[in-house]
Amino acid sequence: MARNTGSSSGSTPAASSSGSSAAAAAAVAAAAAAASNAKQKQRSPRFSLSSNLILDKWKTMIGCVCLAIASYFGYLGYLETRVNTPFDHQKMVVHAGLEQPDRYWGSYRPLTYFGMKTRDPHSLVMGLMWYTPSNLGPGGQGIRHWCEQGDKLDSYGWTHHDGRSFGVQEIQDLPFELKTSFVKYPEGKQYGGDWTARISVRNTTRAWDKSISLIWYVALDERTNGHIKYVSDDKSPEPGVYGEAQGLGEFQVRFHAVKGKILHKSYLSTVAPSLAKLKDTLFSHFRAFADKRGNRFIGLPGEIVSQNGLPSSNPEPNFIAIQITAEVDFTLDITYQSTSGFSLGESIPKPPTGRAYQDSLQAKIAQFEQRFEDRFQLKQKGHSPEEVRFARNAFSNLLGGIGYFYGSSRVQSVYTKNPVPYWKAPLYTAVPSRSFFPRGFLWDEGFHGLLISAWDVDIELDIICHWFDLLNVEGWIPREQILGVEALAKVPEEFVTQRNSNANPPTFFLTLKKLLTSHRAELSQNGRLATLERLYPRVQAWFNWFNTTQKGEVMGTYLWRGRNATTMRELNPKSLSSGLDDYPRASHPTDKERHLDLRCWIALAAGVMAELSTLLGKDDAKYYETASYLTDNVRLNRLHLAPYSEQYADWGLHTDQVKLKRPPSMAPQQQQRHHHQHYQLPEMRRVTGEAPTYQFVDSAFGYVSLFPLLLEQLDHDSPYLTKLLNDLRDPQQLWTNYGLRSLSKSSPLYMQRNTEHDPPYWRGPIWININYLAAKALHHYGKIDGPNAALARQIYAELRDNLVGNILRQYRRSGYLWEQYDDTTGEGKGCNPFTGWTATVVLLMAEQF
């Protein structure tokens, strides 16, 4: 056993040496492998940690990117909604509807010749239509309803209206004269009380027309919560329209023939598609009738509850019209009686008719005429009875043109792809023209307020409250308010959308300034200061919006946004936002422009903000500083005084060498080929004769050039004020015997069309709002001792006489106040009646500035 072991160990010495090396190698390899594994185990955690960090970073980056994208789109969404988001503060209108019963009912439908409604967003409406049977034409031609220039009435308008309780109107529709009036009786009744309206017709000529058809209707707004029905003569001793509505309770409308003979009476009770289609609905239901003697009449068929000729799913009528054809002279009283709030069997007071109504109306007229004299003192100033009557008519037409509207504007911002609706809101406002502009206009309303505040501070404050409830979160108010289906029906589609980059002159600062100066004592009474407290943050936001969105590239400069820099149709691109439309500006719009009038408006606004802040105990320093900066004449002259002409002007990229030219038409052979078609000449386009350069636009001396004077921002002893006074008195520039023309006769664009379709608008004609400001400023400078006082007083007296005299002459000639006046003949131009800012002639007559 031992030998085997010894033999085995000694027989292979070489083999033993070789195995030893292999084992060592194996051991080294094993050690190396173990070391390698150990190193791998040591490295693995570090590698895993690094990978996780990188992954986490990527996740964080992706999350941040996603968050940024979400934030971006969220911010865009936020920007999109700002244009139609209301200003976040206490509402201005805190007492509305029946909370002010004395102004609940009124003639708040200025677009109709005569209409009544309440200050309720979804009020039922009533109104008058009339026609002469012999003049009734196709499509309802000859039916009078909405105020239309195409009706060519000889005249119409309120002769007395106090804005609260009554009104009297005369309408000349030859051969007939119609008088409409109403008196309200709010005492002792709920829902605003009762009222009586009277319609009187007489023949003023010997024309053969002896009969007239009067139509009085009651209609429900599509959202009116209520119902109406007609109770005919054979069913009740007191026929008429009976109904009930939210905001009115139960009511009755009845008809009383006071004078004259009724020839035929009929009615229509049906469903009208909208308030904008009442006349069309009525005409579509006209029928021919014959009485027992064979006399034929046009009348209405009674109950026709259908829509577009088809049975209605809703059998309740929303439109009832009563037609009375009568021999003239004829007088009809219409009574509205509120019957709610009385117990069964209790006697319900009725509104007066006949002689009792006439007596109450005469008492109202006498009170109005005395109050008018107390406020404006025209007789005391030596005005004739005819002149006083004219002034009363002008003033009454402004008050009688106050309407109550409800709806939403259509607005757009750069962040909204398409127009979006504004929020629904009411608007209590005067209108510039019942025929052509029967809706609210922002810069017109500031001028209206100068006259309304002189009569009734509370009405004016209420109007201001309604307008400033339309302020959005950005501090912007749409410049034109097209609210409700009736207002929308009067506006061409291209003018409906309002853009939030576009301003309008902030003329409410004129009204506020007048309230703060002429009516300061009244503001401290009856809670009016509380109204100003609520107004302050809104008017502050409005001012900030102007001062930021309309500022120019150079400090202290401003420009009206919204001019079209790419159009080739316009001789000089319009600045609609300025209110002066086609008044010549720099020929090539850029963001470098400086608009003189806007700078002056903002300077005025800053001064009024300072006064209002002082009155209310707010921080006023920044506003006084801004006003001082913007009215500093050295800075003004550096930015807006043209050195060669020494006239104030805009500045921008401009050339006078522009004209409208028609592009070459087709070659003769092409025209022959198109002869069988209606060949239309290409539209005229603007051609520029020389490259524009940045310069003062002093070739356009006119209303814009006067703004430092108009808003009383020139130093009273300035030599440039002297030059301005002499220039405006120059007949070759702005002076006429009828008022100041809008653009100098020496301007290249004087009376030039802006397109081949657009006649000159602010390029020569005389506008009364700017002339009022001119007279006011001249009166101001005439009271300050200095080198310009005597000249200012002289020009003021001449200008005032020219304006009042011509407006009165044109009223005598035409029966109307006009939108503008011809600078060569003085004749009224544009639309009529324009009893918005043209009615400031009353303030000129009264010398109340």
C-alpha cells in the first residue's frame, strides 16, 4: 500500500512540475476573475445611480416642457377670455328696474316714431305704426314705424320731454300732422304705475286724403316671461289687450276715441318671429274688407296663431296689433293700467283720458317750460320766443332720444380667431340720431352728458353707470353698442364687430369735468358721492388702458390704433377709433405715429382723474404729475409743433403726393369679348407719387390742429395761441359764416373722397361738437387777462353768433337738426334728425360751458 503510494509519487516528477504551474495559473485566473467580479460589483451601483439621475433629469425636462406648453396654451386661453370678461369690481348700476319706479316706463325706443317700454331687460314693447290707405305700397311701403330717412317726413321730433314723466312730439307727414304725447301716473301703483298716451291727427292742407290708419301694437320680447291676449268689442264693454308679465304684473291696454269718426277697426293676434320683424309680420296679414255700404278697407284678420304660415307649436301670441281707420281730424287716447296689488272687488284707479288727460298734460308742459327757463335762462338773455322754442325742441329731442337696450356686443381681440359675444348687459343711453344711429356711441355720449347733466344730474349719473358696467377686465369699453335685435337690424354686418385694440375719444372725462366744476354742490347730496366712489376704480382702469395701449414709441406720444397700413383703396387710411374717421393723418400708417388729438385727450383725462381723486380723498399725485407733463407747452411744442408752419400737427410717415387712380381696364378686344356680360370697371386705387418720409403732417390744418386750444391746454400767453387764433379766423383756412370747417381749404385733401365710394366726411363740413369745444375754449381764454384775451373774446362772439344763427336757419328751412353743415352754404348735411351733440347749440345759446 505504501509502495503504491511511493511509486505513484516518484514515477512522474516532470508531470508534477507542469501541474503545479497550471494550478498556479488557474489560481491567478480565479483570483483575477474574482477581482473582476468584485470590481463589477463595486461599479454596478455607481452605473445604476448615474442612469437613474439622467433618467430623472429627462423626466424633469419633459415635465417642464409639458408644463410650459400647458401654461402657454392656458395663458393664450386666458388672453382669449379677457376681451369678454367683465371688470371685477362692484357693479355700477345698483338700483335698476322697479327700484327706480319714476323712470321704469318711458319712451325708451328711440328708433321708433313713438314707442313705450320699461327699463327691464326683457320688457314687452308697445308702439305706433300708421299709413294713409291711398299711399300703401308693395312690401309695406308707406307704413311708418321705425324712424327712416327714406320716409322723407317733413319733420318730426319731441317739443317737450323731461326724461322722466312725460313727452310731447310733433310729426309732419303731409298732408297730416300727428301729435303724440304721454303722461305717466306712478302714484299708488305697483310696477311703475299707469300711463296715458294720446295720438292726434289733423289734415293741414286741402289734400283729398281724409282718412288715416293708426296701428297700436303690444309685443313680447322672445325672453319676456308673460302672455297677452286681445279682448274684442263684442266680448267686453272694455275691449283691449289684457296681459300679465314678470316685472309688470297684470295689466290692461285700452283704446278711447276722443274726437273724430272711426271708419273701420280690426286687429291681429299672432306670433312674430322677432321684434325686428313686426312691420313685416303686420303687412303680411293685411286683408281687404268691405262694410255694409260696400266701402272697402284694408284691415287685419284677427287670430292667426302661426309662424311663417304654419301652425305654431306655441299657440300663445307674442304680437297683438289693433288698427283703427278713421276720418281726420281724429284723436285717440291709449291707456295702460296696472291692475296688480288690488283685492277682489276693490276699485282700481284708471289713468285719465279726454279732458282730464289734457289738463294733466298742460300742467306738465307748463312745469317743463318754467324749469327750462330756470336752467338755461334764454328769455333772460334776450332770445326771442321762436329761438326759445327751437332750443326747447332741440333739448327735448336729446332727452326723448334716450333709450334702454339689452343684449351683447360682438367683440374680437388679437387672441381670438373669430368674434366672440360680450356679456349680456343693459344700456341706458342717449342716441346720436333716431333714424341713422339709434344706438349708443361712446364718444357721442360724453357730449350728450354735457347737456343732460345741466338738466338732471341723476339721469346723467345713471347713464355713466350703465356705460361703465360695460368695462372689461382690460379697462376697455366697446365704442359702439349694438344691443338687441332691433339695434342689430339697423347696422351693416361689417360694422358689428368691435375690436379691443381700438379706442374712442374718452369724452366722459368732459362730462365728469363739468360735474366736478358746475355741479359740485349737487354731487355731495343724495348719495351721489357713493356713486363716484364706485365709479373711481373703473374710470381709473379706463384711463390706464388708454395710457398704456395707445402710447407711442416716444415718451409722451400716443397713436390711435386700428388704421389699415396695407389698404390700397383709401386715399388716406381712416382712423375710425379717433372719431374723426377720414380726417387726414400720416399717409402711411406706422407704429411711430404721433397723434396730437389723442395726447390732448389723455392730458384732459389725467387732469380730471386728479380732480376726482382729490374729491374722493384718493392718491392724486401721479395724476397731477401726468397732467402737468402732458400739458407742458415746451414738451408739446417739441413733439407736435411743425417748425415751418408753426402749426400743431400729427407726425408720421407721410407724403401729400397721393391720389386715387383707376387701374388700366381691359383691352378693346377683351371688352368686345365680354360685351355680352356686365363689364365692371376696376376699383380706383391709391397711387403714391413720391416716397413718404417721417415728418409733421402740417398740410392737414384743421380740427386736429386745434386740439391744444379746444381742450384748453395752451398757455394763455403763448405766441402759438395767437397764431392759432388768427389761423382759425382766416376764411381761407377754417373760418366760415356758419362755423369752423373741419379741414383747411388749403389742404390737399380738402373735400376729397377717401375712396370712390366714400364722400368727404371730416374733410371740410362743419361739425357742432368740435365747434362747441372751440367756443368753450375761446370763452375760457377770453376771461384770462393777457395778450390773447381780446382776440379770443372777439372770435368767440362771432363764432357763437354764426353757429346759432345757421343752425336755427337750417331748422326753419328743413325742420331738423343735422349731423353736419356745409362749409360753403351752411346747409344741413348727413343724417337727420341729429339731435345728439348738435343739440349742444342749447349750451351755446345759454353760454353754459
